[in-house]
Amino acid sequence: MSAEEVCQASDRFYAAMNRGINGDPSAMFDLCSHADDVTTMHPMGGRQIGWPDVRASWEMAGGSIDGGTVEVSDLQITMLGNDGAYTTGTEIASATIGGAPVTLSVRCTNVYRREDGVWKLVHHHVDLLPDVASAFRNAQGQAN
């Protein structure tokens, strides 16, 4: 019902994500919806639709990252009635992937829905398209 509840759900999501990138994705399983319409669009690409694919994506991400941290800044909460909300913000992450340290700052969108009185994540999207961003920056420089 309130933005504060959604903020708490967001805090639980990022705590679970931190557990996941440190080898234990199981916390993510409880806070995600298990419905057919749950989706993710991770920074590694692709789109996963439905709980089996979404769960596998969290397991794969947890197995591919060798420790790190992720946090969200500039969180904006938008309520969509009493049972829906979305958040936007910037994820700041540091991790080791394939033996190489990686630091990211990416835009994110998370969609939450109240299911049986509990806020569940129904969509997670991170946009990591450095080639596109670079192309826009180059175009702006050429236009000036």
C-alpha cells in the first residue's frame, strides 16, 4: 500500500542480490514472483520469461560471479495503485567475473506486485549497452 513497503521490498531485493553474487542465490527465490509473467533482463543480455527461466538466470549469475557488492542509489518509487509499483535507480556494483575485477554503474528498473499480501519482484531490468551510449555521446559531440 505504501512507498515505504516498496522501499523495504527493494532493500530485501538488494540484500538477496548481494547474497547471490557471493554464491547463495536462494534468497532471490523467495522474493521473486513465481508467476508465468515474471521476467528479467540482466546486464549479461537476453530476456528471461517465466519462473523457471528467471530462477535459472539468478542461479547462473550467482555461479558466474566470484564475490562482490551491489547497491542502488537515487531510488525513485512510483506506486501503481495498492498492489503494484516500480522503482528506478542506479545500481553500483563491484565484482569479480572470470577472474577479472569489474565495476559497473548502470540504470535499473524493478517492478513489484503484491501477491498474497507480500511484495514480490515481477521484473528486473538493467541496461548495459556501452556501445549504444558511446554512439550517442559521439553523435552529440559531432553535432556541437
